[in-house]
Amino acid sequence: MGIPILSRRASIGLLLGAYSMLGLLVASIGPALAPFAAQTGSAKSAVGGIMSVLSIASLASQLVAGPLADRLSPRPVLVGSVALFGAGMLGLALSPSLVWLYTMIAIAGLGHGSLVVSAHVLIAQLGPERK
């Protein structure tokens, strides 16, 4: 059973947007550490752990997202992941405190990990079927 061509194009567009968001996040965290410190009134060293929090949350969500993408379908998991990731990033930009900053990066990390897993499942489904 193949995926219709229109659905394939929409899925590829969703994947391109999702992977662009991920790249933007990873590329922007380093230069944003000083502004995050100023925004939250914290020392630069205090905000340095956000990459660790992102990675731990991403890993945790990957354990759940794979089976969920198998059960439901990767598309709804991918769309939910993009929404979760976007909400975390928006909250990150508006963080008034260090606790809020770490909470928002954890939410973005949950979206990040589930996005990567569901995107890979969707890519596998978009490929040609093997006989």
C-alpha cells in the first residue's frame, strides 16, 4: 500500500520544515546563552546547562515516540511534536526566570526527540516498498 503523491508531497514539506526547526534550534543556542542570562537575570554559567536538559528530554521522548508512531501513524506524532517543539521554543524566548528557561527547553526537547523518531518512521514509509 503506497502513500498517494499529494500526501507524499505534503509529508516531505512537513519533514523539511521540521528538520529546519531542529537545525535552527541547535545553531542558535550557543549564541543565545548570553542573552538568556541577561533575560533571566542569571549568570552565563547558570544557563549553560540548557543543552544538557534538551538532550535528556529528547532522549526520554524518543523512548515513547517510536512505539506511538508505530501504533498511531508517524504523521500525527510528527505534527504534535512540531507543536510541542514550537511551544517550548516560544516559551524559551519569553522566559522570565531560570526555572522557566529550563522548563521550556525541556518541553522543546520532548518535541525534538519525538520529532526525530516520527520523522524517521515517516521517511521509511515514504520510500519505495521492497518486494
